Amino acid sequence: RAPRARASAAPRRAGLVVTNMGPEMKSAIDKFVASNKIVVFMKGNKEQPRCGFSNTVVQVFKSMEVPFETVDILEDEGLRAGMKVYSDWPTFPQVYLDGEFYGGCDIIVDTYKDGTLKEAVDVALMS
């Protein structure tokens, strides 16, 4: 089950940047990324990506024929804001391999092209 919790922040206002997250959310995310070898936090899900960058990452992993989980950050604004803090990465999708943040769409595409993504995925799936 995908983590669902709220970020600790003041009431949402235009321009508000969440700079921390509650311990419940951090714990839920830690547990989810640790229990799944490949996780993509994205707009939409692997069956129905809702942005081109998310779709690109999904297509890369589908072409590799590897199991991966997706979490739709559009379903929970607290999760969406919290993930930016958790990863220290401002954009989506965000890919985690074997519990560690790997990168976004550009990094996935570049490492897919040069073969290092396959190596990282193989290591993650064997661990």
C-alpha cells in the first residue's frame, strides 16, 4: 500500500514551500521504498501516467520488463509536497531503486541509454 500521510506545514497558501515532514509520513515512505525494489513517485500510475515525464519513465521500466511500483502523488497534496522534502528533489517523477533515490526522468533516460540503469536495476533486484 502506498504511503498516505500529511506533511507538517502551516495551512496551504500560494507560494508556501514545505520544508519538513511529519514522522508518520517519513516512516510510511521509508517503509514503502524499502519494501519495493523499484518505486516511481509520479503523476498518475503505470496504467495511466498523467504527464509526459512520468510516461517516459514508465515506458523505460516496461521496456526493461522489470517489476516496479508506482505512487500517484496527485492523489495526496501532502505526499506530493512531502516527497520533495524527502528526496530533496523538486520535480516528478522520482525513482527509488532498492530504497535509495536514483533520480528523475532525465537521469532515467540518460542511464537507460548508457546501460548503467540496467546495471543498477539488476543489482537492486538481486539484493
